[in-house]
Amino acid sequence: MPGHTVATYSFELYPPRTPAAELAVYESLGHLVAAAPEFISVTYGASGSTSEASLGVLRHLLTTSVPPMAHLTCVGWTYEDATRVIREFLDAGLTSFLALRGDPPAGSHEGDDFLGDLKSAGELVQLIHSVQSERVPFLQEAVPGFPQAARIRRGGKVTIAVAAFPNGHPRSRSVEQDLDTLLAKEAAGANLAISQLFFHADDYLRFLEQARAAGVTMRILPGIMPILSPARLHRMVQLTDERMPKQLLARLEAAATPDEQYAVGISHASELSRELLDGGVTGLHLYTFNKHQAVLSVLESVGLYSPTSTPTKEHA
């Protein structure tokens, strides 16, 4: 099957907010790191509301073999604040970022000026590149065969991912606007995209085909989230404005116990991942909700991961 032997996988988690959550996050993180993903991304609260916790998890990942990716949003930042945080992350050794416009804080409206000085993910992408180029404008590297010689090259590059929306951004007027926005992000210097969750493989595969036809060349990873309860599904639909997947909802509601709901969620995410891999996708990005077993079970189901042990099930 196309892509099955070469596909990569990566994970997203969010920083802990309490001491008890911190213990749980780092316990799960150990399992996720042991699975040897391509990278692990760590979310970042608007205006830096989880900055210390985020940086703590990211610094921990820097001590492992798995590259960390730091989330950043435009919400509430001045240029000075954003520059300071970007520099702090770069100085810590981080070289991968997910640049997001961000959502309005609870209780605000679209017309509210909640973004700060940076008005788009593209502007944030440009600022990250600018801060990095100011930090390390150039490097010297040896010339093979000439021990005393050195040549100058541009400073270390960064990976900057952006969001993509297979079924359209909630504030977008058309597919064409979504594609133009993604093209603008790539033109600003983005070199990877990660999709919002979706529930049908055709949604992503159609979007990927449209993006390529529009001229987007960067890699676009599909975002996969195991949905383990009806409550979780309703919450995700509310947050993303995705259409309710009625068949999945019916299967979850028909499940009599949490274990049965868990099995339904793993089955759906595995079926979705398998269809994507059969369609030629070469990587999956899995949203973990800070729990490792569900995403690892999905990867095991599609043949991308082979566990050395079977941890205890976790429920939503």
C-alpha cells in the first residue's frame, strides 16, 4: 500500500496547568518519545498564558532524541513581546515552530482587536525568520581539503509550520480564500503545514489535490484525533465548526460502556489513517490530549508502530 512503509508520525500535546497534570504529562511524554516520532509539538496559550509550562516541556524534549516544535500565536502580542518570546525559544535551542493566527479569547467577537501588532500567521512566520537571521546572520564552515580555509553561509534555518483547513477556516468565505491564505503563508517562509482535524479521508485528499493545483508545494500533514466519547466529539465540533459526523456520533452513542466507546474511537481514527495512507499520505500528525495510549493504538493498528509493552487504557 502506498506510503505504509515510509510514513512518519508526530504528536501534539499541551502544557500542564497543575502539579498533578504535570506528572501525567511527563509520564505520557515518556511513552510518546519512546515511539520515536518525527517531532512533538507543544501548544502555547494566547498572550503567553502557558509560556513557562510550554517552555519546560520543550526544554525537556530537547534532552531527548525527538525534536520539539513550539506553538506561537498572534493573539495579544506587541512586536516587542513576540520578538522577546521568539528569541527566548530560539536561545533555548528550539528550531521548529507552529505559527498560528489564533482564536479570539472567550467572550470576544471577531471585530474585537484581539490580535495585537501581528495580524496574521504569515506576519508571525516572517517575524520568526527575521529574529533568527538577526541572532545568527551567518556561520563559518570548513572547506574539505583546505584545513585553514572556511566559507560563509547563511545562519541556521528554522522549520515553521502553519495551519491548513481541509473543510475551510470558520472565518473564510471560500475554498479559494483558504488556498490563497495558505499560499501567502508559504510565500512568507512557512515550510510545513498541519491540518485541523477532519472526519473523512476524502476531505483531506480533496483539499491536498486543490492545494497542489493552486501552487502550494510544502508538505501538508493531516491532523488525526481519536474521539473517545460523544462528549469529546460534541466539544471538537463546537471548537472547529466542522460538520457533525453523524455516523461516528451514532456509533459512540450506541456503545454501552467507556471501553466500548474507546474501541469505537480507535477504530474510526485507524480507519481514517489507513485510508489516508492508502491515498499516498506520507505522514500523520496525531492530537494526543496528553494521553499516549489512544494515539499509539491507532499507529499500531495501521502498522506504523510496534509496542514493546501495552500500557493501561485511558478514557476521555
